Amino acid sequence: MERGGGTNVWRLRATGGHRDRDRCHSPPPEDGDRDMVGKKRGGPQRLALSEARGTSLVLLYLLALRALVHVSHRRLLSQPPAAGPRDFSAPRARGYLDNITAIGPRPVGSPENEVLAVNYLLEQIRAIERESTGAHKISVNIQRPTGSFSIDFLGGFTSYYANITNVVVKLEPRNGAEHAVLSNCHFDSVPNTPGASDDAVSCAVMLEILNTLSKSSEPLQHAVIFLFNGAEENILQASHGFITQHEWAKSIRAFINLEAAGVGGRELVFQTGPENPWLVQAYVVAAKHPFASVVAQEVFQSGIIPADTDFRIYRDFGNIPGIDLAFIENGYIYHTEYDTSDRILTDSIQRAGDNILAVLKYLATSDKLAKSFEYRHGNVVFFDVLGLFVLAYPARVGTIMNYITAVIAFFYLSKKVIQSKTRAIHNLKKFFTAFGLTLISWICTLVTVVIVAVFVSVIGRSLSWYTHFYVSVFLYGTAAAANLILVHTLAKKFFYKNMNEQYLGDLFFDASLMIWSIALAVITQMGLCSAFICTLWVAFPLLTKLVIQKEFSQKGATMKFITVYMIGMFVPYVYMMYLSWTVFEMFTPIMGRSGSEILPDVVLAGFIVVMTMILSSYFINFIYLVKSTKTTLVTLTAVFVVTLILVCSGIFFPYSSDAANPRPKRVFLQHMSRRFHDLDGNVVKSDSGIWINGFDYNGMSHITPHVPEINDTIRTPCEEQAPFCGLPWILPVHFMFRKNWYLPAPEIILRSPIHFQVLSRELMPQNSVRLTFEVSGPSHMSLYVRPHEGSTLSAWSLGDGAPVASLGGDYFVFYSHGLQATPWHFWVELTAPEKHSDGIVSFAVAAHYFFGEDQKSPQLHALLERFPNWTFPSGWSCTYDLFVF
């Protein structure tokens, strides 16, 4: 069927490989020259579709898949069945949550964390104990550990904690149990936030699970240990104190860690193991509302997300396998004042409670728990299908499946190329030309869109999509799609000018199949479980191609072809839509707290380009089947240009103070006083001011109109002679925030100043010197060490005794304590040259006042009040003292 005149035509023709199998028809030339036979009377019937109709079909197909993913996502958050007498009760858990967050911010060392929160937990646990059945025994223990460890998080540093708090509960059969499963949450919060999602809601869920299990008349086979840890926000200190020092830790064979990277929504299983595939199978069998992805696991463990959880501590220091879950929705208000209990839906609490209760019960009655080390073999591939169920299988099985799929695809492609032995070389050239053009189109698209993202960032319009996410799709998505179409349209017009459209469509389908097959083989060889995605993108398109290798010359065959083609592509496309939505949900908010050095627009644009390339993989061939792409290109370009103009005009403000859906800008302000001492202990320099760090690439550009004195003329200079530029970093994140601001202010007057002194200097063998120090001060302090040229920090009394340097070569020690902690004593040992007139080491110590009467000076408080309501300014006072020895 052909439409005459100037109508754009999408020509589809059934072929067997590149040849027409109908003996009554003349076959197209094997070299792919334009088939003229079809234009003569009596030639084969042409199957045609207008460009507008074809484009609409593709667009509607993708929109339908997106709608399916959206409906699935919302369905998973719907209210589960009402709780029965022995089921998890979300309303009761919400009561626990409301009471914990009502205490207020709970930083480590504060009375709110060490006294009020602990007392509340103990009251609820005792009430649960009184109502428990005779089938179980409940034991409660308050642990206040002191310890130290080194960690390679944030470039590497050492942590020291003293007298922090853990509330530990053991539920076991009346006759006791030898083995146990651990459930972990933390009740502390970062300063100035109520910490509802991170992590009070998890503690509320655990209290209700304890309540539910304790009332069951069915005894458990193993014990369940509930750890309410009180110092996770201090970089995993309380979990380390428990797993390395508590007597119950020796009985633990597996754990479930409950965390948050957002506020409510679904809880994602994003880490399992290491190895121990039986744990994933336990989740697969037991979880009522599964949501899990090995892709999330490999992304998180790659380190590109600047975060970590207690999972690392139990894995590395306890050698225990586990499952890591986290709420991921609405990460925009994570660690802000908006993280309140009313923003967490009861449905989310019910869903999490159902899942965790079921998995804990399964593990506590499993024979495998007692012999967990016997099942520690191999990794596992796991992913949920639209939240309906989880597919999980051993990674070694996945490797075999992946290689078999790749081999079949390579065999199919090679057979097509050499089907005519006399034309094999010619066909090979055509095939690799299409392969190269596809890669070139991807590279050109990535470069072009990244240039647009850099331009938007340079003119100061970064994060325009932060509150209006659709802007990123209209800006970068349309640019990516238009570039891909343009490159192939130009190739078709100038390079493939006299070639059959059907042949070209077939050729570029095969090129895409080749790219995915290579990716499948390479990623599998790298040992990544995420290679299963490539398997979907090879197996289903290949099966679809084999199905449609028949004649569609009868009436209506065009729509039949399109229908079969799109049905065949349904699985990889819907799963990629589902996965990309999850990734967008996690990563977009992170761009608002990723530091001043990363261009968020470039990151997001790159991700959108990758998704566009993936989703267009098997639609590129349609560009060669349609007679013209002019309308599509004009439409995409118009949308891109209009969006770019609107972005450049500043109409899309990045942040929002909307009460129902805030998107705040995060700013840290520290009113600091600094003193720099020389080798004789004399103060050679001192100053005081408010040190300001913006958490995103925009810096203070949007703040300046509201607070004019905060502008780029007061950028913080680096004190080169001092470790960490002479600035009081609470954590070693200096490489993420190289742009910061310093506003001079009066010196702060502290009621509880820090005390730092040298207790002794000892000469050691091999030309070494040991310096012993005593420090007392607030609950949070940071120690910075820089050996001078020629000197080496060889040992210290922290961690495992081997000093761990941070990025840049300086050494960083994070210190915190609970209530009634004794002064901190430690020693360092340095190897130094005989002549060291300028000293052998520089020490700096910063004291951070996160709560109490010293937290905010009048000047800091007044400045915080001036910040606009679409910001989350978090402020505290601190001191920085530098010494040379």
C-alpha cells in the first residue's frame, strides 16, 4: 500500500533476512541498492505508515509504559490489608514515631539523645515486656561503648567514640537460643533536624515488630536482637561499638539494617550479602511487598553516592551477612527540618512493617540461620518486577545465561552477514558501518547535550529542574532525541542515499543488537550482576526479530508488524522505565547536596542521554523506514529551544518553600574562632567569622539578593600552612566543597571551651618521638594532623594503630562522646629528621557545639533569621586551634 503525493511514508516490507522469500516477487539487490520493483505495477504490496502516525505510535507506546510504571509505583504505596490481632500495626508504630520525633533533634551527646530518647525506648520496651506471652523471654541491655576504628569512607579517616549509647533488646525462646538474627536502627539524628525518616521511623517499626513477636504464642527457633543504636550519624560509631564489644554480638548469624535516604515511600533492598544468596531467597519468599535491585547494590557499593550505612560495619568488622533497606522517596528533605513524622505516610509504615516482620520471622525460624556460613557461596542476581515479585538466581547461573544469550546473538548476526558467501565482505562492511554510525550518533548526542548542560551551569542556571523535574526532560531529553534522529537522518540522506529503506532498518536493528551483545559479554566478564539488563535487551529483541521474519503483505500487515514489534519489546522497555524511575527518584535529590564541585546539570544530562540511547536502541531502525523525519525534528527542536530560553531567563527557580512539597537549598553556617600557634606556643594569628558552605553547585548566588554581604568577594582563603586549609571541617569532605565563604564576625564567647594539652614527649627507638595528648571539650571534635616535610606519622593509639591518611595527605580523626565522658587521651608516634627547627608536626583541633547554650551566637542566630524560607540553613558554633610540635 502506498500513499501518493507528498505524504510522508513509513515503508515496511516483510523479508527473510535481507531477501524477499516470495518467489513471485523480485528480490531486492543484495547490496541494498534502492528497490525499484515496488514502484512498478504488479510489484509487491508496500506496507506504509505516515511519519505522524508512526511517531505517535512510538510516543504513545513509551507514554503507556511510563504510565504503567507510575500506576505500579502508586499501587505499591496503597494501604495493605487491615492488621489482624497478630499482624503489624502501623497506627501503633506511628504513635512511637510521633513521640520520638517530639523529643526534637537528637545529636549524639545531647540530653535529647542520651537521656530522653533512651528513656522513652526503655519505657516502651518494658511495657511490651509486661504484655508478652510466656513463649518468649525478653532481655534488655544498655551499652555505652568506647572504641576506635578507621574507615575508607569520604577519602579515609579514623573515628573515635567514648561512652555513646546503645539500647539492645533480645527476644528469644523461653529456654534460650544459641543463634540470633539482628535488626538494627538508629535513634540519633543530625543536628537541627527531627530525623523522622532517618531513622526514627525504623525504630518505631522495630518497636512494633518487637511488640508483635512478643505477643505471639508460637516460639521462635532463634533469638531476635533489636539494636536501637544511638550514634549512626556520627559515621557508624554505635554499630561498631556493638558488634565489636557486646557479648550478644557473637551469636548473630545475619542482620537486617533499616535506613533512609528519603522520607517515606517504599523501602528498597539495595545491599545484601556479602555472598550468602540464601538471605536474598529469604527476602524473596517472605517479603509481602518486595522492592529490591542488585543494580542499586552495585551503584551504591561503587562509591559514587557519598553515603554509607551500618551495613558496612557489620560486614567488615563483624563478618556477618545481611540485608540493607532504605526509604528512598522524597530525598529533597532528607536531613532537613522538614523531615517530620507527618510527612511519612501510614501506608509506608505498614508496608515496611509487613516486610520486615515477615523476613525476621522467616530468618528466626530458618534452619539455615544456625549454619549460615555453610551457605556462604557465590553472589546472587536479584530484581523485583514492578513490585509484584522478585526474581533471584545465583550469579554463576546468570553468567551462563548471559554468555549463552550473547553467543546466540553473535551466531545469528554472523549467519546473516555470511548468508551469501560471495557478498560476505561487502555485507560485513555495511554492518560495521551501521555499527560505527550508531556509536557516532551516541557520542555526538552525549557531547552536544553535555555542552548545553555546561552552558546552563556557566550562566548560573544550574538546577533549574530541581523543583520542576519535567524541565530536565524537555531540555536535555528533547536535545538528546533530536540529535540522535538528526545524525541518522543525515546519514540516510547523504550516505545511504540510494539504498532500500527496509534493508537499512534491518541493518540498524542488527547494529543495535550487536552493541547490546558486546555490552552483555563485557559486563558479564567484569563480574557485575547488573548484566541481566543487557540480557533483556538482547534476548527479547532477538526473539521479536525471529517472530517477525515472515510476510506481512496482507491488508493491515503494517499495524500487525508494529503490534508484534512493540509487544516483543515490552519487557525490556517496561523494566528500563521502571528502573530509570527508581534511579531518578534516588539521584535527583542527591544533586542538591552533592557539593560545590560537581555540575549537577552535567550529571543529570548525562543520565538522560544514556536513558535516551537505551530506549532508542531498537527504534533507530524506524528512522530509516520512515520517508521523512522533518516534523519530528522540528517539534523536538522547538521544545528544546523554548525550554532553553525559559531556563536562561530564570523562570524556573531551583528551590521551593511549598509547605506540602518543599525543595530547600541546604546551607551550613559555622560561627568559628581560630587561633594559630607557633612552635613556642605563641598565638601568631587569630580571627573570628561565620564560615558558610552551600551544598550545591549554585553556591551563594541565590542567597546574595537576600543577604547582600554574602557574595563572591568574601570567598574563604586557604591557610596553606595548616592542615585542611585551617578550616573546622566536621568531616573530611573538603574535596567536595572547595567554594565557601567567610563573613567576619565578633569572637564567640563559649561557656564550655575546649582544653588541649601535651601530657608527655618521649624519645623512642629508631629516631622516633611519641607525643601524648589530652583533650576535653564538646561532644563533637575533629583532629587534623600534618607531619612536616621529612617527618612521618608511623603509629598512633587510634584505630588499629596504623594511621590512615585522607585525600590530600593530611590525617583526620572524628571524635564524639556521650554523657559523662572522661577526657580523651591518645598518643602519636612520628619518625623525624635530626634537624627540625620548624617542628615535626602540625596539630589542629576543632570543637563543634551542636546543641546547648553554646550552639548559636547572637550574630549567627541573627544571620540565620535573614535567610529566605526556601533554604535550610543549619548553624552551630565552633573553634579551631592549630599547634606546632
